[in-house]
Amino acid sequence: MKVILCFRTLEKTGEFPRPKDFPSGREGHNLESLLKKIRKECFLERYVHIQIAKDDLLYLESDELLSFLSVLSKFGQAARYYHLDVVLGKQPETDAPDREWESLETAIAVKRPGLMDEIKENPASNKIHQEIAAEVVSRFERFARALARLFGIGGIGEEAGCYVGYVSKFLFLRDDSLGKNEYDPLGSSV
């Protein structure tokens, strides 16, 4: 998301932003505020008249994604700072990282009655973890696809278009394949 904002700043001003132009520390990892800035600065009127851009923007504004990003932000911040705060004798600002992740998994499971039934009937089932993992990946892929489109057809600038190859795997994801793609350790689609 920071790269997208850098390209947008380059397009608007002719220069990349300076490090002081970005928040640092915990705030620098706040996915919700970064996304809010992207929605405001990159989803321009000339772009959102395209139906897929409208659809992407609706998803990027959805409660489903925003609550997901909130948990991921808290998880990322907790994973980075929780144990350091404990060691330093500070009161951690977030729950333990595993609790943040559990809240994400629980939110997914609660919205799927069939999965909740599986949890009740067979709590050790691999199906539970597989379905939750597929849902997490699906959300990431849809999120990445919406952001990747900014490089090619969005309004973040000509220079960004030169780097579309780096995000092209996400550009061509179809809705019916979300959460079902396999990736090699280097991040390429298999």
C-alpha cells in the first residue's frame, strides 16, 4: 500500500515522497489508515467510472474487509511489539498475537454455519483449518487484486505501469478461483 501511495505522489508532484511523509512505528503499519488514504487519493473519478473499479472500491470499503484489516493490523502490531513491550515491562497495547489471530479465525467461522457445525461435531477436523485458511487467502487475493489493478488501469501514474508485471498474478484472478490458488515459495502462482 505504501508503494501505491509513493507512485501516486510521484504522479501528482513529480517526486517520490520523503520518509517523513509516511507514518512510522505502529501507525506506519496501520492497514486501515493506509487503505483509507489509497481510497481517497487513488480511486479517482475517471477510474471509478469503470465497473471493476467500482466493484473494487465497494470491496475496499466493505465492513468484511475493514474488520479483516483491523484484525490483521492488530495482529501485525502485536506480533512486532507485544513481546518487546512485555520484556520492557510496558503494558502491551494489544492482545497477544495469537489472540488477535484467533479472533480473525473465529469471525470467519461464526459467519459460516456449516463450519460451526463441523467445529461442534469434530473439533479436530482438518476441514476447519482448511476452510478458514482458504477464506483468509481469498480475502487477501481479492484485496491484492483490487490494489494491483491500480498499477495497470488505475490512476496512480505512468511509472506504476512499468511495474505491473510484479503484481500481474493478482490482476487475472477470477472470483471463482479466489482462495483456491497455490503459490510457490517465491510468490508465483502455480
